[in-house]
Amino acid sequence: MKRHIVVLTGAGMSAESGIATFRDSDGLWEKYDVMKVAHIDSWYINPDLMLTFYNQRRKQLASVEPNDGHKIIAELESDYKVTVITQNVDNLHERAGSSNIIHLHGELTKACSSRNKKHVVDIGYNEIHQGDKAADGSQLRPFIVWFGEVVPEIERAAEIVSTADMIIVVGTSMQVYPAAGLINYAKPNIPIYLIDPADVNAPSNVIIIKEKASKGLEIFKNECRKYWKS
């Protein structure tokens, strides 16, 4: 049976592909108040702004490619069982070739009913406009988990983390809950790696690789091989 690696990824994972993050000093995010484009209350206050914002993000996603880090994670599947649990809403893990992915915060290339988020449709990189209806007659909305909404996949993610033989955290400092609590479900004494170019406060049992995603994952891949050969 293959060893199970669980990969937890955040915004920094896709930054090298050109996807802007909340913390960027320029780019798409700087133009908007985060809470006006990422909170459920804002959908009811100004849905036009929300639709425009996510239409722009979808258009940007169509113009970028998976980076070397995404590809390394996909390549790990040749030797290990790999589950990717991502906070990202892009599809770059899928496009790189990863086959087992949980999107905690939804998926940009999908839309859903405003009444029932279980009614989901693939829209690719197309726009959503006012008047576009779901099958139940409600306005289509982005299939995104906004602030103020339940994270429906968090329990499944925690269960999967509890089965991991190794965990690697990439592109997120794991400071935002509920995702930040996932490593607490890990089995005792398994190796946990964190890839981050910044100085971060991490538990003493976390091995830090102070690099950006792609370079850090190349180092991690070699560490895996050495760890399980020892």
C-alpha cells in the first residue's frame, strides 16, 4: 500500500502562476474591499459587484498555467497516495494532473443555485450575469464559500488528514480557521512540513522549508524519498 501524503495548499501555491492573493500590494485584490466581494451579506447587498469580481477572476484564471509546484504535487502520485486539500478556488491542481482534490472554499469554474448550493453546474471560464438562472429558477451565483458561510468540506478534510502518513503545508500560514485547525487531526509523530518564504511561527514539530512553493516542493520531494528510505 502506498504511503499517504496530504498536501494543504493556500494562496501562495498559485502566486507563482500569477494569481493575486489577498495580501498582494497590487493587482486585482487591491481594487476591492475584501468583505464586499467575499462575504455572503455582500451578495444580498450588491450582487452585481460580486458577479463582476468573480467574472474577472475567472477571466484571469483562463490566462494562467499551473506552475512547477503544482506539477511536482501531481508527480508525487506516481510513488505515493496523494490528497490535495486546498483553500484555493482555482483549477490549477487539476490542470497540473492531481487526481484527488478537496476544495474547501469552492471552485471558480462552477456556479450554483442561490437557494441551494448543492445544485452545481460547470461553467468553465464563462461569465455569470444577472438573470442567469439555475435549474430551480434562482439566480446563479459563484460556487464559492464566502465569509459567513459554512465550510461544507471541512469535516471530510479533517478525516482525511487523520489518515495521513505525512503532511505538507504550502502557500498558507494556516492562521485562518477552520482550515488552520486541520493539522491538529494528524496522527502523532508523523512528519509535518511547512513551505513558506516568510518567517512564520509554527509548532516545534513542524519542519520549515523557507522557500517559495516550487523550489520548496522540489526540496520536499527529495526529503520524502530520504525519509522513507531511512
